[in-house]
Amino acid sequence: MNLSAFFSHWDEIHEGTLSVLDRFNEAELSYTAYECGWSVGQIALHIANAEEGWFRTIATKELAQWPEGHTTDNYPTKESIKDLLKETHAKTMAYLNTLTSDDLDQIVQSEWGNFSLQFIVWHVIEHEIHHRGELSLVLGILGLEGLDV
């Protein structure tokens, strides 16, 4: 079995992230829940940035350094942010489609330490769930309905 099938529930998690973003209007993308916090748009971009960083910088070494170009200046609209999230996730699932469960124990080296592919996959899934929950909480702060899981 390839890993994209094994981790197929991640697609549902990702759809939930996109659904949460749909509940914000364009003006709310700049809303920050607390002083010095990230805006809604920055949190969403951080999800894509981390997924791209872990998979394209650490796991596959496609990128020489962690991506830093995902800012609300570059992705100013909800649709542009959602497109980036979709594109990043599609690349990840395509990569996982090339692997089998035997590959999960593979250790990759990085300047931040050595990580198994299993750790990377679960860490990035957990990361998206965490920030999706944060976005859902912000919806509640704004008096809107959050994600029902």
C-alpha cells in the first residue's frame, strides 16, 4: 500500500481547513486574535509553509532552504491562500504516493536534526490539525460558527 492511501484521512483534514477558511470574509483575513499574534491569513499560510518546508526541504531535499515567501503580501486573498494550500497538499500527497509503508522508517538528515519519514508525516498532519483548530477558535471569537468535527 502506498502512503497516500494510508494517510488518506489527511485529505479530509485538509478539506476541513479549507472549509474553515471559507467561513472568513476577506477583511477577516487580517484579524489578529491577540497582540503580536498572527493574522488569520498568516496562520493559514503558515500551514502551507510548514508542509512545504518539512516535505520539500527536509524529506525530499527539493528546496535548498526552508520556504519563506508565503506572506499575505504574496497571497492577499482567501482564494489565493486556499490555492496555495491545495497546491502544497497535492504535492505532498503525490510524494506520499511514491512511497510504501516500508519507507516510513527511513531517516532523513537536516540541519535541525534527523527525522524519520513517519515522524515528518505525523508531525505535519498534527500541525495542520492544531492550526485548523486555532482558526476555528478565531471564528468563535468573531461570533461565527467554527468547525464541527
